[in-house]
Amino acid sequence: MDATHNPELKSWVESANDPATDFPIQNLPFGVFRRKGTKETPRGGVAIGDQILDLAAVGLTTGPNLNILAGAGRKAWRALRKALSIGLSDPKQAKRLSKWLVPMKKAEMFLPVAVGDYSDFFTGIHHAMTMGRMFRPDNPLLPNYKWVPIGYHGRASSIVVSGTPVTRPNGQTRGQTSPPDTPPDFGPAKRLDYEVELGFVIGPGNPLGKPIPIARALDHVFGVVLFNDWSARDIQTWEYQPLGPFLAKSFASTVSPWIVTLEALEPFRCAAFPRPEGDPRPLPYLYDEADQKSGGYAIGTEMLLASAQMRVQKMAPARLSRCSFRDSYWTIAQMVAHQTSNGCNLQPGDLLGSGTISGTGPGAAGSLIELTQGGKSPLALPTGETRTFIADGDEVIQRGRCEREGVVGIGFGEASGVVRPAR
């Protein structure tokens, strides 16, 4: 850690000094914005309290995405963070920089990076165990789970920024108890779900054919976003064998607009997931002593839901679950090392999804299929409505925050979306 993490540091932007803000001066996440109601070219900014500082204030022209900044590397990121921290904490610079501030409520946010490729992993062991028990009660984890970070290649074009409506997907479905010769139905998904995940934004890439060693893997990660990887469970059940997820996942994935950098997350590092006795030691290309000691990140997440009726009545969203990324069986560095171990080339702006994050206690599941035991136990909302899966008109809201004694807490903003009826 360095001076930018100093818990005594304050900003001349007063809202940044509110203990409840997601964006104190110790955070300084990056996003892409423009003023609402204008045709301005979207451009890079940094969140500070309830304001956005245009990066042009420090002489940085990004264009409509942050891919170039992501690809600049850790030395450049640290220099920029230091300059922003000094500028936003020094009252003598307030007059010069304040003209570059835009209130968040007057800004329109965009995807922070142009996502060229997207891989989704399956690192949440408690989610993997719960889902496995539903379908394989005697053998919930497949033999490869504790040896390799499982993942699949997802669809980048349907990744959308928070606030973008999500249309209920159509697809083929067939009941699990239907006779083998029963033809499938085609129509709207009936078991629409969310998945609480984090997304890791890739910075500098690697040449095709050259793996990234685990000890250097975090040098290739720009930062972290919230990531709701929507899932149509009934479509997925029918289509996923033998090749894996397809239309059940590719209709939408929602990310938060702010990239919280690994520099900002430094105070919230922790040990990797403690593997139970008897679990295999990772293969050498996935094992690094330093990564085991501090390669985890204590990032808390929560998922909330506001039905159409709740919003009409101006009720607060109902919290459905809370969980933490520290329950991930594999670290970020292990994901990067495995993704590139075959020579796959990552590029700036690529996204790696964590997979659904779940805990072990009540209300710690990262999806409705877990919380409702496959739809058998409906959840009650404050209005008296119940949910087994997401209904049309529901707004799903993911939030994230890091807290630790002795340091200033930081947040991620929101990744939200309202579900529209199928077309």
C-alpha cells in the first residue's frame, strides 16, 4: 500500500468524505460517461463521491472506452492514481479541477471497456456443491473441479452496462420428467435467474502462444466490476449437453460502470481459499506461494430485488442474499494463468467472470435456484408477492463493498437491470 490508501486522506469534494459513499478518495475507480441529454463523445472519468472528474483534467484523453488505459500497465496506473489522489486532496487544486466535475445524477454511463472476449469461470465452490447436489446427490463435484479452474467461452456482444433493460429470452425447453421422445417447446424462459459474480478486466495482454506465469498474472488485471450473469435455467437444462452453456447465457450479462482497480483493492487482499485437508495441491503452473498467502480478495456482494409493485409503492428493494468472493476456490491469478496456459492470448478489455459466488450460511447463495431450492421454496417479498424465479418487471440490483478495520471502505456502485417481457 502507499499514500493513496491513507485512511486519514480527505478530499475537497465533500461528498467523498461521507463514510457511506462507495467512492472515497481511497477508491478512484474509472468509468466512461457523458452528460445526460447531450451528444458528447463518451469519455473517461474517475468517480469521487457523488461526482465524476473528467480525466481530461489531468491531460488524459481516453476516447469512448478505457482499453488504452487498461493496456498501459501497472506503472502507468499507479502514476495516474497518485496524480488523481494528490489533485483531489489538495485544496489548492480545487478551483482548477472543479470545473471538470460532473454530478453523477447528471451523467450517462457506458460500458467502461470494449469487451473483445469473455470467459466465465466456475470458482465458487459452495455454488458448485449446491448445484451438484441438485443433479448428482451422491457426487456433487465432478472429478476435475479441484484440479482445474473450470470455465467456458461466453458471448461478449451481449454484455451491457448497469441500467440497461434485459429482455426475457426465448429458447427450447423440455421437462426433465418428459419421455425421451417428447418434442421440446419453444418460448419464453420460465426459470429466469441471476448469478452474483465479479468480472476481472484484463489490462496488458500476452502474445499468442506465450502463457502468463501465475507470479505475474495480476500485472495483467486492470480491475474489477460487478457482474450479473443472467441465466435461463430451463433453457440451459435442455441445451447444455454436450457442449455447455449457449442461449441460456448469451442473451445478457450486466456489469457495473466503474472499474475498481487492483491498486484500490490492495488493503482488502486476503489468503486464498483454505483448501480442506485431502484436497489436491494445485499443479505447479497454478501454484504460487505468495498467491496462496494473499491472492484472495475480501469483496462482499449483495443482490436485491424490487418488483414492479414495490417500485410503484416506492418501497426499498428487498435484499435476497449476501456473499463474499473470499469463498472462491480459485484466485484471480490462477484464472489468468489457466486461461493462458495453452497459449491463449488475452487482450486489453477482455473480461473474466468469477462464476457464481455463494457462501454457506442462510441467505448467502448467489442465485435464486439455490435460495429457492430449485423453485421448491418461494421467497416472500415485502408486498406479499413471492418469487421462485425472476418475474417480468422485476429490477435486480447487485451491489458490492469492501470493509476492513483500520482502512476506508470502498464500493463498486451497482449493476442493475429491469426484466422486460419476451418478444
